[in-house]
Amino acid sequence: MALTQQQRDERRRAKAERLQEEDLRLKVRPGTKQALLELMEWAGIEEQGEAMTLMIHHIEALGHHALFRITRHEIEAHRDVARTEPLRLSARKRTGQHLRAICGWADATYSQMIEALIHGIHALGQLHAAKFLTPPRHQISISPSLAMAFDRKSMLMIQQDPGDEVIAPA
């Protein structure tokens, strides 16, 4: 049986609370959403929230010097705009912390900062913008003792059950 809209909303709210998500409703200048859609197309990303989250994490990791090189005058340009477009971001705890830190560097609101990031990264062009829209890759290293233990366990399993019998063709 399908869930009612009220049940779906309740499940979504419970999940957001469990994951400590903040629902941010941002107001940005006209054209910002289009720039974000182009960035998403360049990177092959389908979710707006994913694109904004990746930008936030990459900028925070690079530090405040990178932020000011990318955004330049964009933050100031936003302050007195009459028309705005809505943009929504469900930010998990770590993303919210990073966004607050970035906003603190520039004394800007969430809306101003997201808009500045989108336009600043878009201005870099498709090649350089991709660096801010790729998921981080973690380096995985397996210790020699773990590799040896895995090898021993694998050999033991092979000895206990050698697998299917191989019959040569006649």
C-alpha cells in the first residue's frame, strides 16, 4: 500500500532530523540558477544540492584565500537586488558547518555566498570548474598485516572448498 503524502512528509522530516540536516531556502539573483544548471551539465551532476555541497566542501578545504580568488566582487554585487530566484539546499551537519565557516570569512549570508560560489566557479569555465564539482577521492591503503591475513584466509577457504570440478573436453 502506498504511503500518504503526510506519511511521506513525516518520514522525510524524521530522516532529516536523524541526519541533522538543515533545510536552507536561498534567494539568489536571476541567472544564478541557470549558471548552476550549466555547472551541473558540465560535471554530469543531476542534483542541485549535490553540486552546491561539492562546491562548499572544495572551497572550505582550499581555505579563505581560494574563496576570495574565485568570488572577487560577486558578494558585494548581491546586496541590493530587488528580484530574486529561490534555490533550496538540504545541508547535512558537516556541510552546514563548512558553509557557516565560509560565510564567516566573507561576512556574507548563505544566499550571498552560494550565489558568489556559483558565479565565481562558473566564470572559471568548464575545464577549471570541474575541479570544484568532482567528489573527493579517498586514498585507500591496506596494511601489510591485513593483506597477509586476507591471503591466509583466502588460501584456507580454497583448500576447504576447491570449487567446481573442471572436466576437460573429450
